[in-house]
Amino acid sequence: MKILGIETSCDETSAAVVADGVSVLSNVIASQVEIHARFGGVVPEVASRRHVELIMPTIQEALDKAGCALHDIDCIGVINRPGLIGALIVGVAAAKTIAYAAKIPLVAVHHIEAHIYANWLTAADIQFPLICLVVSGGHSDLIYMSDHGKYEILARTRDDAAGECFDKCARAIGLGYPGGPEIDRLAKEGNSHSVKFPRAKVGDTLDFSFSGLKTAVIRYIEGFAERPPLPDLAASFQAAIVDVLVDHTFKAAQERGVKLVMMAGGVAANSSLQAAMKARGKELGIVVNAPPPVLCTDNAAMTAAAAYFAQERGLYAGLDLDSFASQPIGERAEAM
């Protein structure tokens, strides 16, 4: 079965064709990073207008690269929640138009669910139950999965998400946008023990909190007349995030007795986080799976993968499908 995936939840216009939920035939990503970098972050209205320009050419390129025409597509999967509402509307409108014109079934996909299913594109045998650490610009969640489509949120951020903290601190340091990859690069040259940044705890929960770390970094920078040593700062800051993410994830894994931990979201591409997660997993006898960077950041292949497993459960959407800026994972698209 060939699924056409469409992703426009933020500033990436992406379309992909995936076979049987696991084989990527094409994955086209039209990035807007250069446009938004001058503003230090994504400008929603600018992103929406650019999606309008790029959506149909991107879909056509994905079909061409997969060697497909619309009559070869069995289903369309589209991200309709959560995200920037104007951006989401563009992708959903395109998906509904194509579904109507070509008489192709339509599936609505939750953005976080799509990130989770990027793992199915890289791992041959995923067994339930499992725990997935979802870390991105807007989310820091620990999710327990007992089966396809069955999610229990074990922990989430109380304030800033990990990716948001990366971007805000990178901007404070003067690294520009997006800051995460640059911090990752600089950290390789620095000493992660040079600055003692806080590792926040939220009571007896596994929830995350990174706003205090962000404040600590800003206060540290203010203590220098000029720029502080950036590699040491980057390494110490990054370690403060990685330590908390790893500790909480494996506490949850041990509490639930799972033997597989997955990673998802843009921050999952961070090399230090991946290395630390795999090292801890090896110590505890827990398998860790992480997609390659291109499948960690927003892309449509993950959308198509999630759509495949959703349509297997009969979760089709109608042409009245709407878009939502926010909605918890696990709720049906029609619930709001």
C-alpha cells in the first residue's frame, strides 16, 4: 500500500510516499529556515504564505521521485494538529482537494504521533510495550505505548520544551536560528563540567522543567563583559538538558518494565542525546532506537507511516476535516 504524506505544521513544506508504513519511496522537504533565520524564529504568517507557494510543487516532486502518479496512491495522510493554525490549513486543504478529486481515502495524523512513527521507518521489529521520548521545539513528553494508537503520557514539560530552551539560549549566546545544531557542534569542542547548570525536578513526578536552566544560562552570560567561552558553555548547557532527559526516560522505562525506548522529534537528532541514551540503554539492557536526523525533524515520511497504521485501524477522515492548533495525542481529530 502506498501512502502520500503531507506535512505543513510549522515551517517545513513536505510531501512523501511511503509503502506499507515502513519503506520510504520519497521524502521531499522544502525548508524555510533561511527565510525565518533573519527574524530569529518562525513567523507564522510568513510560513503560511510560503506553504501556499510550495505545497503543490512539493507534492508533485514527491510523486515523481517515488515513480508514482495519483492513481498509484492508496491513501493520503495529512498533519492536521497540533501546529501553527495557518500553516496546518494549507496542508489540510491540499490533502482534502486531492482526496476529493482523485477519490483517495484521507487520514488525519497528529503531529506528535507522526514523530513517534518515524521509528517504524528505521527499525525492523518494534515490539510493544515501549516508551517514547518526544523532544522538539514545542514538546518534551514521555509516552507509554501498549499498542498502535494507544498512548499514555507519563511526563511532559511544565514550561519550556527542550527544543525551545535550545533555541532561546542559542539566541542569547548569539548563535542565531535554529540554534540546536550549532550548540551540538560547539559542545563537541567543550568541557561539559565547566559550568554547573541546574537539573530541575518537579516534585515526585517525571515531568520536565527547563525555564530555570534558560534563566541560568542568561545570567551566566551576563556575568561576562564579552562573550564567555562558547564551547564550554554549549557543552555544559547541553549536558544539563541531556542528563535530565536520559534520567527521566530510563526511570520511566524501569518503572514500566519495557525493553524498548524510542526517541522522536527534532531534539532527538542531537548527537550527545543519542549517545547518552544508547549508553544508558546498554547499561540497563534496554534497546534504544532513534531515527536519523532527517526523520527526526519535521517531514512527511513520518506522516505517511503514521497514516498507514491508522488506516489499518479504520481511522479515516471526511472531507470536513478541520485543523487544530492544539490537541493532546490520543484524541480523535473530530473531538474538537
